[in-house]
Amino acid sequence: METEHDGAALEAELSAAVSGLLALRDLDAAVTVLGAGQDDLAPGRRYLGALAPGGWSVPTWPTEYGGRGMAPSAVGPIARALTRYEQPDLYPFLVGLHVAGPTILQFATPDQRARWLPAIRSGDEIWCQLFSEPGAGSDLANVSTRAIRDGDEWRVTGQKVWSSRAHYARWGFLLARTDAGVVKHAGITAFAIDMGAPGVEVRPLRQMNGDAHFSEVFLDDVIVRDADRFGGVGEGWAVARTALANERGAISATNTGMGTPMHRLLELADRCGADPVRRDAVLAAHIESEVARLTMRRARDAALAGRAPGPEGSGMKLRGSATFKMASDIALGLLGPHGIAADEDVVDEWRTLFLTAPSISIRGGTDEIQRNIVGERVLGLPPEPRIDVDRPFRDLPH
């Protein structure tokens, strides 16, 4: 068990390693969530580049892949020490660091790990998820993008959508249908696809907050090497479930831009001289944020105990989504007409977050799916009726 002395020594080692490389934290710096309102990769790359040599950004990864080989229960001092420094929004790197990276460690070959993990750790290469499709969103096992084997290669054709940061990703984490003659969960295979390969077309989608981080991706006879396949042929659903569990758990990850800026809401309430009704609303949001924080602690405690990410991640995402929407709605109420008309940094910041808030209940797994997971795996409720789980995919209506 980690002692206070061990923790202090670890914090001192990290501080010595990044001294002069990272700026101390500025509590008045603008808040960004999920990269909303900006598209600058340089700060994140500088930050990850400073942490990469010591394995500080991925301390639980094995040392041979640039981590520190630490147990989850031992990394608390690292997280504490990093809060002292300016931490850019690392949402562009979330898929690589917290979804693809851990999944690669579990399912990839040693050669694949050696090829992909170093550039993920340093932020040099960005990954995106090519999971959802126009006909396969919440029902992800309904993917129809097909991959046909051609010797040591696969030819991939189909369409993906809601692929965050695909327009500058180096690699895509792809799910494709490799066998339509079996039930839908059994005919899926996972690949890494070069986003610069011939036949890959990325079309950014403009969001109501002005960003164009989401994209639709068209794949036209794209060649993917079999050496870039994760796991066995037809085993993609197991890979996908692991990746999605990691994604839900990533909400609690440091610096991924998923948290609610509650301290800024409290400052705004003081600045605006909120009346008792609005101050009561701010207090309610603060309480909800504390409940969300404790829910996050529960998920972290599960990780500390060595358990794989589970349904607690779904509860955490539900709570975090609701809190974020609640806080941004209260902020616009505090600002009143200024929230629409004024041209000030703090107003623009909250206006962007308000317009981003509805997407939190969609991206990373919809609220409806998270409630199903909590209902079935936590509360023990009967599963929803499913009539398509025992029929070959090619026989299902589309």
C-alpha cells in the first residue's frame, strides 16, 4: 500500500521532471469542454510531450510501452501533482489515450503495440472512432460497413458518422462486418485504418455551437492490412465492448474536458448578484456536481480494486451529463439578455458551453443506452425485448 512518504516522493519526482516544461495552473483561464469553441492541438501536444519521457500521462501502461507499470491504486499522487500545472483540453487525444490505447494493450499483438502506443502516449498521432453509422448508433452491433478479405488485406466499404476529430486523425478505430451469415454480434471485426489511405473521405459536420469536430466518413474500397486487425476475425464485438467501457470510464480521466466548470458557475453567480431563486439553483447544481464527483470516485475505486471498467461508468456519464446541462442552463439564466447579445469572453465561454451541452447526452453513448446498462447490470431489471439476436445479419431488415 502506498505510504504518505511514497506519494510525496512521487510528486517530487514528477515536479522535477516537468519543471520548466509546464506552466503553473491559472485558475482564471478560460474553460473548454470537449474542445468546444477551439481547435488547437499544439497545447495538448506540448503537454503530452513533456509528460511522455517519464510515462506520467499513462502511468499504468507497462514500462516497455512507455508507461510506469504502476497499479491503478498507486497513481493518485501523479494526478494530484498534475493539478498544479496548466492542463490543456486533451479531448482531441481522448480516443487514443483512453479508448484505443487500453484496448490495444488488451487485444493487439506486441508488434502492433510497439507501432501505435508510443505515438499515442506523446500525442503525435491522434485516433478517432469509426463505430457509429447512420443505421447503427445506439444499436452498434447493426454495423453494415463491410470488410472483404483479399489475401493479406481487407477491402472496406461503408459509411461512418459522429466520428469526433476524424478530420485530422492519423488512425481510425474501425468496426466492420466481415460475415453477414452469422448473428450480428458475431460477424464483426475490429481494425486500425489509416485515415490518409486512398478511398477515405472525411466530411466535417457543423454543430450548432459553431464547431465542426464531428464528421461523417466515407470508405470506398479502402485497403486495410490484416496486420492492422485487432483480435480474431469475428471477435470485434468483444473488442468494441471493451473500448466502449473504456470510453465511459474516460469521463473521469484527467484533462479530457468532460467535467462541469462548477467553480466558474459560482464566480458567475457572485458577479451577477444572483437573486435568492437563482442562488438556490446554483446551490442545487453544486450539490449535483458533488454527487457526480462521488460517483466518479466509485468508478475509480473499482479501478483501484483491479476490476475492469463496468456499469458504474454508465452511471457516472448519466450524472455528469445531467449536471453539465444543468450548470450551463443556470449560467445563461444568470447572464440574462447578455447571454445572447453581449460580446465578452466570459459570456462567449458560457454561450458555447450552453450550445455544447445537449451533445453530452448523445456522444460517448446515449443516455438511453446508459440507462439500459444501469437497469440491467446494476438494478437487475429484465432486458428489453430483442428479436434480432438469433438471426443471421443478412436476414435482418435494413
